[in-house]
Amino acid sequence: MKPKKSKIKNYDSQIFSTLYRAKRPLPVKKIADRVGISWPTANLYVDRLNKLKVVKIKKTVRLKKVEIRPDFLKKWKKQLYA
């Protein structure tokens, strides 16, 4: 029996770490710069994390700001320190 593949990929965890360290919403472009990937790749992974309910996207006229969902952060911290 094959082990289940995690839904979280490497860029997902790097984006999550970047947002966690920032402690504030960041535009996708800043996330891309900090992780070292292109804007389209960052955008793809941010949308993926949004579908997994890990992050929340706030769209403004010119920017798409991303932050970690508070409910996900609580669950994550509970698992981390359990």
C-alpha cells in the first residue's frame, strides 16, 4: 500500500512560512520575491492554498493581498505544540 501524498507541496510550505514570518497580509509579488519564484508561479500556489483553506485572499483594485486564515493558524499551532 502506497503512503498518501501530502496535499501541501514545497512551494506551499515556503509561501506559508513567508506569510507566517511577515505577520501581515502580503501582495503576491512580494511573496514571489521572498520565496524566489516568478509571480505567475506564486499566484498559482496562492490560489491552491486558498482552495485548501490555508490562506485568505483580499483583492483590492490593484493588488491581491494574502494572509493566513486565523482558523487554520489555530489548528496548525495546536498540532505543532501538541
